[in-house]
Amino acid sequence: MRHLRKLSALVLLVGLVGAPAAPATATPAAPATAPATLGNGLALTPQMGFNNWNSTHCRAEFNESMVKGIADIFVSSGLKAAGYQYVNLDDCWALPNRDSAGNLVPDPVRFPNGIKAVADYVHSKGLKFGIYSSAGTKTCDSLGFPGGLDHETADANLWASWGVDYLKYDNCNNAGVDAQTRYKKMRDALAATGRPILYSICEWGSNQPWNWAADVGNSWRTTGDISDNWSSMVSILHQNESLAPYAKVGAWNDPDMLEVGNGGMTDTEYRSHFSLWSMMAAPLLIGSDLRTASPATMTILTNADVIALDQDSLGKQATVVATGVYSKPLANGDRGVALFNEGNSAKTITTTAAAVGIGGATSYTVKDLWSKATSTSTGTFSATVPAHGTIVYRVTPGSPVPPPTGISQLSDLSWRSATNGWGPVERDRSNGEQAAGDGRTLTIGGTTYAKGLGTHAASEIVYHLGGTCTTFSVDVGVDDEVGVTGSVTFQVYRDATKVADSGPVTWADAAKHLTASLTGGQQLRLVVTDGGNGIGYDHADWANPKIACGPGPGAGSHPLSDVAWSSAGNGWGPVEKDRSNGEQAAGDGRTLTVGGVTYAKGLGVHATSDIVYYLAGGCSSLTVDVGVDDESGNNGSVAFQVYRDGTLVANSGVVRGTGGPVRLTADLTGGQELRLTVTNGGDNVDYDHADWGGPILTC
């Protein structure tokens, strides 16, 4: 079990003049508190637009004419209609020195009419305009243009006066000043202008911005610069995958700009690039020269179905549920599902509705977002994916399946949807943070549980009830495997109503027992939040979660042998109805007889035995005569016990074959479950033929 997430950190060279160094693998400390979002009302979905750097770098072709031309192409090609808004400048737009007043000066050769004129043109097309700087003394290009360090207020005011809508703020030549300090200063300067300016932090993931940048910027780079080749794209993909818990509305992980159309990859690889960035709720910033883009490039960039995954209002980043399988929850209850083949030959990749978090439906509508073909499935999704290819589906669940009548363990039922902070939700195991099945036995405060759900904050699991269920019960707590940290809060919702709340629970606490009324509810929702102190090591267990559904026995008095049991276990042969236990085949017993008293109705069992009935809270009592059947002679010794839910409500003590019947009366008021057990009386199981004679259930 690894308690430390294997994220990627970057080698930061203080005073670096050029681009950031290649990423190096590291194992940082557990995530700190994920802060609230910036709250500037921008980037409610990941930003979409254009940035010139990947196609032009600092060459002379980067100029006013080109930028205006890009704005024109946005409109004429359908990019604007597809959702792309921002036309952004990158490095090299300014002169190498500020003017005598300390202001930035646009390069008069590249931008003879100034930056405001370009911004005005972009705005005239119904688009937005972005600019670039660095949180250092100079920007990243080797020519060394002025950075924004210690000029935050002046630069922000200047940009606002030009009509800037977007700032990409790099990390070069930072003089070793604390990253949070530098980026927060520019945040405050932008806010003070009064102009809404989307703030894109570009510090390459060097200082784990996912832990602190949500209330500083609208997005943050998580890696070093992307290059236009397969290995670079895949490396960045994998570095960004594990950061899914940090992405949310207004605050996005940024794995860098798109290389689609720049020529270093095939169209199949570019489709994978675009698909996976969209699944990861990444900013979609075109980095190719749209003036020469091929029809294939434009088809990729304007795929409305794939863009819809990226722009979904729920704001969830896809998680990896198995090798090559990504699942992205969507606001309307659908799921984006990507099957990614990283290998060099075609491969069949298969997953299921349950694995991607949308089990529990009778059927599913499946749309291939590249071929546009639509099909139906009963819950298995499979495709032969070409080398370096990605198949992307939008999966819509059909009618949900209601829970069965009786008391069920939730881990045995199919959920409607499930999202989890780290790794998948586990059934009957704790959360191992990575692949399915990598957890351990569910253990809270030293108590182990065979059944349950292992999650990690922040988590949400939804079950369909269909108005048929009445109660829910569970033990909750932080799993013992986390050691000495972890703090979470468990909440239970019936539809939109919260019906149980654990309050903050820490690793040091024993399990808390929660119960909730589900009567009339269409949906059960189990939520785990971080307890208010961040999402480090928050392995949260829903232990022994039970749900009671459907009607119980009708009103009146019922011979128990006429009532269907939920389950029945027996020492020898089956449990017999209205006959004694004959130890072999069904129906091989005799008339129920204890101490010479015969019973026309009852249950014939053999120790050890356990019979469970579902009551649905509607019954009041059970009366019954119990004893060892006369067919055992003077042999046999047993003990009869009656349980209402988990509470012992009647106990015969040891009864022997030499004795007569013992009358038991049990209070069942409000009980969901009746359990009848017979033990061997403390010796052995010889001739332990035990009769429940004339049992009457009153409801």
C-alpha cells in the first residue's frame, strides 16, 4: 500500500532563462488542502482558444497581421461556433526594455498599431484577447523580454487599459522568490483593475500548484512544456492523470497547449491527444497555424461531441479505472468513456458499466464520438483500438434496476454512478488509491468488516431506489491503513435531503454508526468530503452498509412457515417447512413433535441453523414453541435465539431431547429483519433436530 501519491515534479532551475527542464519523476508529500476557487466568475468550463507559441515561437511571422488573421479564421472556420473564444499572444510581443515610465512597450515592428488595436479587432469579432508575461525579471525566450516581477500593478493596469481578457503567466527568471508569493501578487493586481481577466498560471507544476492555486488562478500548468511528438504527449498525459481530484469548476489542471496539426504526429495520434485532453477537462488552446491547417486538423478541432466532454458543466476530470480506460462523469448522468491504446499494434480494450461508475441500468445507449455510430449495450463496452488510437464513447444509462426486496448489502448491488478522489470505489475492500482491487480488508478502529465500500475523499456514490426502500444503516470511519492522519465527513442523502451526517471523523476515531430513513426516496447518495483539512490520506470506509427495500409481510397473524424467508442455512439437509428435519433430501422429515406435542405448522432445522426474514418495520411480535424433535429420542441439545435486526430478543437457553417445548415471545416492533438461529447447545451436533413449533408472526 502506498500512502504517497506518485505525482510528477519538475526540476526547477532558479533563474532559468529558457524553457523549463524535462520532467523528472518524484514522490511529493501528501496533498495539502485544496482551496476554494478564485471566484472571479471565469473559466466555469475549461478555457478554449488559440496560442501562437507552438507554431511560431518567436519568429518574425508572429505579428499583428497573423493575430488578426487568426481571429478571422475563428469566425469563418466554425471554431468560434465550436466554443473557442480566446486569441492569445505568447512571448516576444514586447520590446526588450520598458520605457522611461517603467511600462511595457509593444514591439513596433510586430505590432505597429499597438496591442490595444489588436485587442479591439479581436473583440470586434465577438472573441476575447489574451497576453503573456512571466512571474520573473524576464520572460522565457532567450532574447529576454521584461517579466512582471515587482511590476505587477503597473502591468495589470496597462493590460486592462488595452482590453486584455486573459493572462498566461510563466515562471522563468523568478529570482528564487516563493512561487505562491509571486503568483498571488499578480492575482491581486489583476483583481484590482476591475476588469475580468482569466488568470492562467504557468509554473510547470514545480511547486505542486494543485495544492494551492485554485484560489490564485483559473488554471495551472501541471507539467513542463509539451512537444509535438507522441512520447511527449503521452508522458504529460500520465503526469496529469492522478491530479483529477483537484480539477473543479473555475479551477483546472493544465497539461499544456494542443499540438494538433503541427505535423509531428499522425492524425490518429492527434485524435488521441484531443480526446484525452477533453476527457481530462483540460484547457483547449490550439497551438497550430490555423492559416495552413488541413481539413483533418479542423475536423479534429471542431468535433462538437468531444468538445462537449471537455466543456461539461459538472467540471469533473476523467479518472483512470483500468489500463487504457478513462471515465468522466457528466452533468446529465451520462459518462464519457475513453479506450486508449498506447501500444504499437491494434488492441481490444473492454470495460463495463460498473467499472466506469454507471452500473445498475437495464441497458445503455453508446455513441462513438468520432465515428458518430450509436449502439446499445447491456453493460459491456469493447472495441478494437488501433495503435496509438483512442475510441471515445458517450454512454447514456437506460432505466435503472430497483433494489431487490429485503435487506441487501450495498456492495452487492450495482450503483447508478460513482466518483472517487483517488482510484476507483472498491467493493468489500479499502481504497488502495490506484488500480481496482489494490485495497485491503476494511478495518476501522481495529474492527474488520467483510462487506462494504472503500472510498477516498472526495467521493460520491449514487444508488437508484425507485421509492421502494425504507432504511439504511452503516458503520463509517477512516480506514486503519492510513496510519496517523486522515479526516473525512460522511453524508447520506435521500434525493436532495441530507438524512445522516457523521461530522468530521479522524483516523483516531472508532466507527460511527449511521441510520437513515429512505422512505419514498428515488435516490440514495453517499458522499465523503475531506473533513475540512485537505484530502491527504482520506481513505473512507462505508462498512457493512445495508439497505432495506420493498414491502414486508401484510397486516395480520402469519404462520411463519407460510412467509418467504430471505435466506436459510442449515446444518444437515434443507430447512423444512411444516416437517421435522430428516437430514437429507427435502420433505424427508416427519410431523413436528416436541415432548409429545405435535405442530401442524412450523420449521424443522438441524443445528447449526440460521433463517432470516425481512419485516420492513411492520411487525410487532413472534410467538413460538421450541425444542428438540422427539425423533431424536433422548439425544440432542440445542439453543434457540431470536434476533430483531442485531438485537437478541428471545433466548431458550440449552434445550435437550429429554425436555418438552419452551414458549418464546419476541418483541419485533420496528424491526427490519428477523433472524432465527439454532446453535449446538455447547457440545456437538449429534441428533440436533430442532423444531420451531407453531411460530406465529404478528404484523
